Amino acid sequence: MKTQVIKINENSIDIKALEKAADIIKVGGLVAIPTETVYGLGADGLNPEAVKKIFQAKNRPGDNPLILHIADFQDIYRLAKDIREDDLVILKKLWPGPLTVVLKKKDIVPLEVSAGLETVAIRMPDKDVTRELIRLCKSPLAAPSANLSTKPSPTNALDTLEDMDGRIEAVLDAGPCSIGIESTVLDLTEDVATILRPGFYTREFLANYWQDVELDTALKNDKQAPKSPGQKYKHYAPNAEVRVLVANKKIFLEESKKILDNNKDKKIGLMVFEDSLKDFVSYESVNLGNRDNLLEMSKILFEGLRQLDKKGVDLIIVNGVEEKGYGASIMNRLKKSASGNVKIY
Ligand code: TXA
Ligand code: MG
């Protein structure tokens, strides 16, 4: 299959181009779509045959459910039932945005989307062009991150093509994503709102809206089975081995020098904050931006892992951050990239 790239300028949306993408989706094809978090692999979320193709294209395990992306608030009523009035009021404030909620599903949602569960994950992405596409499709779009299963999520069209070229009909290219890690997944089916996957919206932030916000116990304890099936799989892993050092500038320099000295036979890449770049000029390195602005880090995180893979490095050393606030969401991804190889100083 030849994968088309459909370029779109967000500031002056070419409806003809969007219609091309919608036409593919309406007949059951796959189109990778931009969102503010990461690129998604979109299909008609109410068409079971189209949804099955998503699992094939990604090599995704069949028990890992998909998020339905909606364009307008009222779409939620078509897909979910028994929604609390208070939750609706809050969602009206937080959507569109990087928040996915898990609710009881209506029968219209195929079991292929929910992977057999009686719940459905729903999100309204904060990208006008993507919401416009969803409207043209007249159906919610099922869309997991557009990577091959186990790989880092793509945050631009080129990285999407790296995994999906030849596997899907088209990529809608609206440039790079502004957040770079996936949405926060919040379960609203129990008494207390529970974070199943951390993201840009942190527990602290969500506590401004919900009185109680808990973290799924599996996020705190590795032995517990996660409620979000996707959390249990190998994930966000480049080909290279990854080691994360949670340290300030000085200690990171000392500790990474030790690793570099002990691994002279390996090609090593680094992901460091801009204040450390000059310490590693003779190595392949990725700039994580300002240590005090973690959005700069999340925006480049997955792209950086892919870039270093392309340079053919064997080992990637990453300057990790403290697990608090947004840092906890970033570290949730990094720990998986590193298969738990994280040292805290
Ligand atoms: O930012 C995002 O959320 C991106 C963009 C494309 O919207 N999408 C994304 O989808 O990250 P995916 O499929 O890669 O991750 C969805 C996560 C998985 O961990 C999945 O197990 C969980 O949401 N999930 C989906 N439906 C669920 C449900 N009914 N109950 C519990 N967890 C669910
Ligand atoms: Mg994913």
C-alpha cells in the first residue's frame, strides 16, 4: 500500500485536503492524525472492520482498548451512559484538551474498540483541524498512538511514517505536536476519579476540579495489574538500551562520564538539558531544553529517542527528572523506555 502524505496548514485549513482524508476513513481506511499530544492512527470508531485494521497495522495486542476521539461535546452522549452531572460540568471546562475519560459504554461502541470491556475511553483533542476532520467523518475516530506496538509514540508526520509507511492509507501532516506525551487517562466509572495513565494534566491540576483524584494503584506498585490494559505492555522503547539518571547538572555529568568511560566499545547517545550540552559535544546528543520547563522536555522526548536510534547508538543516557507534578508523567514514560533502568541520585 502506498501511504499518502496530506499536508494541512492549521492557520488556513484546506477543506479539500481534509475531505480526502475523511473519504478514506468513511470507507474503512486508516489515516494517521495530528493531535496536541501525539499522532494517532485514526479509523471510523463505529466500524468494527476498520477498527480491526488498526490493531493489525500497529501489531497491537487485542486486549488493549482504543480511545474514541470526538469533535463536539454532545458526541459524548452518543457513546457513553450513566455520566455524572458533575463530571459533565468539569469536562465542559477541560475539553478540548489532553484528557481522556473512561465511562460506561453504550451499545453503539463496538467491542473491538473497548477490547471487550463494558467501558469506553473518550477524548476531544485540542486541534481544530482534527476536530474538523472528525465532523466530516460523521463518526468518532478510534485512534491509538500511531507507533508500532512497543515503540515510542510519534510526535510528527515523519516519525509516524517511519512506523506506518506502507501500512496505512494516509498521514495528515499538521506539523509537530505541542505536548509530546499522550493524554492523561482518567477513570470516571468508580466513586473516585482515578488516573490510569498520567499525562500533561497532573493529579495536582485535576484536583482543582475533582475533589478526590486517585492514582491507579498499579502506577505506584509494579506488581499490581493495571486497570488500563495498555500500561502492562513493553512501551516507548527505542532499539537502543536506555539508562535514566535522575540527577542535577553536576551529578549527571559525573555519573554519565563514568558510564561513558566504562563503555568505550559502545556508541552512546545522550539526552541532556541545554545547560549540559557543552559537556557532551563529542557525542550524539538531544537537547531536552530548559531544566525548569518540562514541557520542552516532553515535546522532544519521543522524537529524541527515535533520532538517536537513527544515528545507530547502542545506549542512550537520559537526564531524568524528579517524579513530581508533570515530572511524574514524563518519568512514567521514561521508566518504560528504559525497562526500569533508572537511577535516582
Ligand atoms: O494522547 C493520547 O491519548 C493519544 C492521542 C492519539 O489521542 N492516544 C493514545 O492512545 O495514547 P493509546 O491507544 O496509545 O493509549 C490509550 C490508553 C491505553 O493505555 C489503553 O489501555 C487505555 O488508554 N484505555 C483505552 N480504553 C480504555 C478503557 N475502556 N478502560 C481502561 N483503559 C483504557
Ligand atoms: Mg500508545
